[in-house]
Amino acid sequence: MTTKIVKIDGEHINLHVIEEVATLLKQGGLVAFPTETVYGIGANALNENSIKRIYEAKGRPSDNPLIVHIAQLSDVYKYVSEVSDISLKLMNKFWPGPLTLIFNKNATLSSVITGGLETVAIRLPSNNIAKAIIKASGLPIAAPSANRSGKPSPTRAKHVIEDLDGLVDMIIDGGKAQIGLESTVLDVSSSIPVLLRPGSVTIEMLEKEIGQVLIDPTLIGEHEKITPKSPGMKYKHYAPKGMLAVVYGEDYLAIKEINQLVKEKEVAGYSVAVISTDEDKEMYQCENIMVIGSKNNGIEIAANLFKILRKMDEKGIEYIYTKAFSEENIGMATMNRLLKAAGNKKICL
Ligand code: AMP
Ligand code: MG
């Protein structure tokens, strides 16, 4: 299949291109486009064949459900059996935006999209291009991250092209995804909401709005043998090809340990890289130092994480070391993705 690649300026959207995308989606096609979180691969959520094509293009296991993207809040009522007061509050506060809510579904959507579950994940994105596409299609759009399963999520059109050229009908290049991490996933299908995936809508922001929010125990490393409620969280994710390890400890000790590990691997002939904050970069002795942002700017670190993990593969890096970042606010989401990328390989000093 030839993939058509088209640039769109998010500030001056070319409506002819949007119409072309909408037509493709109505005909069952797959189109990758930017959202404010990461790039998504969109298809008509009402068409089982299109949904199956998404799973094939991504190489995604069929029990890992997709998020349904809508263009206006009232569309939620078409696909769910009940909207609680709590979910309404959350939608009013955080939509459009990077919060996915899990509802009990009604019979409208196929269980192919929900991986056989009785619940459905729904989000109303804020990115101008994503909104225009969903609105013009007049359809609910299934749009998982536009990467091959297991790889870091794409934050630039270039990443999507690397993974999906020849596997989708069209890729819209709309610049970089602003946030750079996938949406927060919150289960509101039972009385107390449960956080299933951390994102840039933080637990503090959620609790300020609705009071108590539970955290799925698998997110905080407890109960390692139980299966996460969000099926996608059980799979290996975001992984670069090289071996990534995350070092925990006081700054001085952690940097010393990383320099030691780098030396051992470089002497043995491996290509090695360190992910560093701006503040620490002079302290490392390594041929490849990739600066992720200021340690005082969690938003910048989050936005650069997946780009840096992909860069590691481009450069053929075999061993990657990083100090753990702050877990405050969006840091919880960053550390969740980083540890998954590391296959949970921690070095605690
Ligand atoms: P992605 O589309 O790649 O951002 O991944 C979507 C995430 O939402 C995955 O971790 C899914 O497991 C999760 N998800 C989607 N639908 C549901 C659902 N009905 N219940 C729980 N988690 C879900
Ligand atoms: Mg994904």
C-alpha cells in the first residue's frame, strides 16, 4: 500500500485535506494524525473491518482495547450505558483534553474495539487537527497511538513514517504532539474512580475536582502478579532496542554509579548513552549524552522522553543509563513510561 503523506498547519487548517481524510475514514481507511498527547492512527470505530486493520497495522494484541475519540461531549451518550455525576464533572473540566474515561458501554460499539470488555474508553481531544478530522468524518474515531506495538509512542510525523509507512492510507504531518505522553486513563465505570494510566492530567488535578481517586495497584509496583485493569499496561512498551536502566539514589552517588557503568560498557566496546537533565550534563563522562530538559521542568522532560528513546535506536545505542526523574505531577506519568521502557530495570543505591 502506498501511504500518502500530507502536511497541515494546525493554525491554518487546510479544509480540503480534512475533507479528503474524512472521506477516507468513511470508506474504511486508516489515517494517522496528531493529537495533543501523541500521534494516533485513526479509523471508523463503527466499522469492524477498519478496527481489525488497526490491530494489524500496529501488530497490537487483540485483547488490548482502543480509545474512541469524539468531537463533542454529547456524543458520549451514544456509546455508554450511564454517565455519572462524577464523570460529567470531569468531562466539563478536562475535555477537550488529555483525559480518557472508561465507561460501561451500551450495544452500539462492537466488542472488537473494547477487546471483549463490557467497558469502553472515550476521549475528546483538544488538538485542532484531530478535532477537525473527527468532526468532518461525523464518526467516532478509534485512534490508538500510531506506533508499531511495543515501540515508543510517536510524538512527530517522522516517527509515524518510520513505523507505519506502507501500512496506513495516509499520514498527516501536523508538527509535534504538544504533550508527548499518552492520555491519563481513569476508570469511572464504578463508584470510586480508578487511575489506570497516569498522564498529564495528574491525580492531584483529578482529586481537586472529584475527591478520592484510587490508583490501580499495578501502577505503583504492588501486587506484581495481578493483571492490570487496563489491558495495555501489561504489555512491554515504549522499549528502545538497547538495554535501559534507571538509577535511583542521591544525585552525587547516582551520577558516580552511572559514570562507572558507562566506563565498563565503553571499555567492553559497546555504544553507550546517558539521558541527562540540563543541570547534570557536565557531570557525566560519556560519548553520548542526550539532554531531556531541565530537572525543574517536568513538562519538558515528558515531552522529550519518547523522542529520545527513538533517537537511541537511530544511533544504535546498546546500553542506556538515566537517573530517575521527579515523580511529582506529570513526573508520575514520565516515570511510569520510563520504567516500562526499561522493563522495570532499576538500580537502587
Ligand atoms: P493507546 O490507544 O495506545 O493510547 O492505549 C490505550 C490504553 O487504554 C491501553 O492501555 C488500553 O488498555 C486502555 N484501555 C482502552 N480501553 C479500555 C477499557 N475498556 N478498560 C480499561 N483500559 C482500557
Ligand atoms: Mg499505545
